[in-house]
Amino acid sequence: MSKSHQSSANVKNANTAKDSVSKKPRLKSWWKITCIFFCCQNGRNSHYEIHAHQPYNVSSYNNSDEIRISVQHQDLCLLPSASSLYVCGRLTKADGTLVKNTKFVNNAVCHMFEEIRYVIRVSINPSRSLIIHNAGWLDVEEKENLINSEGYFDISIPLSMFICFTEDYCKVVVNVKHEIILITSRNDLNSVIQTPTKVATATTAAEYEDFKIELMKIEWLMPYVVLSNQHKIRMLSHIQKGKSIDMSFRSWELYEYPLLPRHVWTGKTSNQLEKPRFAILGFQTNRKEVKEINASRFDHCNISNVKLFLNSQYYPYGKLNLDIQRNQYVMFCDMYANFQHAYYDKSIEPMLKK
């Protein structure tokens, strides 16, 4: 298969409990940590404050760097589900002048990091109109721009948008050390899309302006919750009992296959507590680290049928009989819209249309 026709498939698998979110798997029994969780509702806490935590090394952030942000004090009452990652930087040419033929793609800042881990003495591997715009999502057509006239940008990404634990567990946590570990990408080509300054000819290749993305500030904005006296007494009483508490959340796994057109993937679970409940399939063709191609978009690759076999059953039951060239893919649109209700248990409000 020639390079121009190679496609990669991304399969994202969610493992949850059998019945519902409220019965999600427990952490392993050896995690005997003294912690307490309370829902933060009106009247149950005095107030909460947003505190900014910075990495150990704040002098510079380069490609392939490891960035660690920790909350060292373990006697705090924190609400990680409401925390966010603040990133401030600038997009310029290599010489520091303004770019003319380079712009950010959707979710550009997420492309700047190869890996993100949220650690609470245990490693967790991972990623709304106004909120997602503030987090770096432009618009579906990507007509908006993330930078201003001087090339500066700043975004605040809620951790619940790309870490399963903070999305599913919406209670406060005390008596544990929190840490976020970010690994920057080896280059920033997937974060931008460029137009050539000189088009290619039969004898010469296309030319592009050199660019650099300077990350000037990275902070973890963490809410510190101050409980009312009544709930503070309850919390201290529970801590004195030394009981361990289960932290339940859904986890995602990403599998990437660089070559298709046909591949059979076998997914295995370690025990009966972790069972696959959702699968998201996406295709991309020659989009990684290509200057003129948007790495945040996906390709349909003229797919005609997809089936998921799970415990001797297959989904969907019948063939999809897709013909995308003839505009026959309404079944895919229904699956996309219904996922929101199945995963979030909310009314269907899809962002995209057919």
C-alpha cells in the first residue's frame, strides 16, 4: 500500500461497571489511603478559593520536556473535578516576528502534549459552547483564531475534559498528594496548519515559514474547599476511623493502528469489575505532522460497515450498508448523537450535524 493511501485507525475503549456509573470498579485493595469525600453543594461548605500551582521548573518549556505540577499539602480539602489547566503562550516565527501563514487547529494545546497523567499515589493514564471555546476549541468550521494580533494566546482547559477521574468523580478529596505530569510533544506540527509561502513546482518543493510556540505559563488552578463546621467535624471523625474509601471512575484506553484497510482488534479485561461499555472509532489518512493538513480532523475512508463483537454478541445487529459518496451515512449520525445520552445520561444536544 502506498504512503498516500495509508490510513490509521484510533480506537478508544471505555471500561466501566456492568450496571451504572454508581457501581464502577473499586481501586485495588492495597491502596489504604486515609481520605474522605463530600459532595460540595450549597449550604454544605463555607466557600472555596482557586489557587494556582506552578511546575517545579518554570524557566522554559521545550519539546519532549516533562512538566510536573504538584499540590504538596495533604491536609487540604480539594475539588479536582472543578480544577483546570491554564496555558499561556505565543505563536511567532522562529525569529520572533508575527506569523502570516500559520494558525492553530482545534484543540491545539492538547496536541502540544504527548501524555498527561494525574497521580494520587496511583497513576491514571488518559482527553458546551462557551466553556470549550475558552479551552481552545474554535468552531466546527475553524473560522475563528486562537491568537490575537500579536500572536499571544491563553486558554483554561477544565481537567474534566480529558481526564476520566476528574470527569466522573465530583467530590472533594483530602489527605492525599495530587500531581499532574505533562510530557510535551517532540514537535508542534500537529498543533498548527500552514499555507506555503512558495508553492511547489515540478522541480522545487513547497516552502513554509518557520514557527515556534513559546509556552510562557502553565498553571494548575485547583479549588480549595472550606467546609462548614458541621461537615468539618464529620470529616475529622471519619478520618480518625482510618477507613479506606473507593474511588470509582471510568477509564479509557487508546489503541492506534498505523496501517489498514482491515484489522481485527481483541480487547481483554483483567477482571469482572472492568467491562468495556463504549468504543469510539476514528480514521485519519496522512495527517500526522503534515504542515498543510489539519491533524484535528478525521477521514471517512469510504468505510462501508463496522461491527463490534463483545461477549459473543455483535453491535450493531445488522449491516450498516454505508455509502458515504452517495450521502448515505445517517446511521453513523444517529450513533454519534445517541452516545451523549448513553455516556452522560443527558438529553441529546449534538454539536455536529450531518
